[in-house]
Amino acid sequence: MQRTGMSLAIFDLDNTLLSGDSDYLWGVYLSEIGVVDAAEYEARNQRFYDDYKRGELDIYAFLAFSLRPLAENDPEDLQRWRADFIERKIRPLIGQPAIDLVESHRQAGDTLLIITATNSFVTQPIADCFGIDYLIGTEPEQIDGRYTGKVAGIPSYKEGKVTRLQHWLEETGHNLHGASFYSDSHNDLPLLQQVDRPVAVDPDRQLRDFATQAGWPIISLHGHVTDPE
């Protein structure tokens, strides 16, 4: 499909550009290094992740849980742990097909944007790994240089992604003419239905069914999908 440049290329992050979920894995990492109580934290982390996959996640309950370690630890420690987390847990999840997809849009002159429900503390360095300048993530509140454990503004989840993107478009002067959005999750259907070129990437069952009926492209970046289109 021929495209002209200067359109928005929007990417979900977890299980789309990454072959895993950075939010979930951050919790796993904190358990592994002893920052949180492993048994209790991992059990709750898994329950929230299962809720997400079913489309039943209470985003505010999850954020109260997932942002708490940011509030309970010194920023210097958090920065050090995050750097180690990126090397150990995230870089192995960045495959060449995802890199090639991002680069194809970069070469076409498109504006690259990641939009993710995962908080920006975790995801900003991941966007940097892909060389993507623009990131819309859920924002953890900070006061006087420390995280409070609360969320600032609207979480970029489900319809919140649409709202946050609209605010970003107004602030930056971009628009959705010719825009692409790549996602693996039925939770992103509100935004997928807003763009000219929605693409399902290794989709979950609900998104696969919807994309098939709608005639959307279905692609694989992680070897999970055999569809030729």
C-alpha cells in the first residue's frame, strides 16, 4: 500500500512493538529484586493483567497498585532500577520486525507516536529505544520531585487514549488525516476506529474477530499470526 509521508504513525507499546507487557514486567522485576513483597505483589499483578486481557480492568485500582512503588522509593533508586529493568527485561522484547516497521514509517516521513496505558516512568526509555520522540502514557503525579502514587490527568486507557490523543493533536497541530494505529488489544478499539488505517498486530481474539469483519490488516511482529494480508 503506497502512503504519502507526514501522516501520524501511532503505535501501542505492550504486545505490539514489544513482545511482552512492560507494565506487568516492571512488577515482576520489582518482585525479583526485593523492592516489593514478591508473593503478594505478583498475585495482584497477575490478577490485574488477567482483568486487562478480558477488558475488565479497573484502571484506577490498578494505578493505585502499580504507582505505589514509585511513591515509596527514592527517585535515585527508581532511576537505577529502571535502567537495569530496560536492559534485562525490555531489550530482549524488541524484535527486528518491530524495528523495521517503525523505520519504514520514519523513512516515509511520518510522525511517530507511542500511545500506551503504561505509565510514562516505565515507557519513556522504551520510546527512546525505538527513537520515537512522542509518547502519550499514563502520567504519574509528581510533587517536589517525588512521585505521589496518584495519576495526573486522564489515564491513556480505552476511551482515555482517544481523549489524550485529541489533546495532543490540539497542542501540537497534528491531525489524523492518513493516520495509522497499530495495536494488539481489543481495549484499543475506541482509538483504532478513529484512524484511517487501523492495523491489528498479533491481535487478541476479540480484536482479531473485529478486524476480520471490518477488513482491517492483520500483521505479526512476533510470529503469532499467519494471515498473509
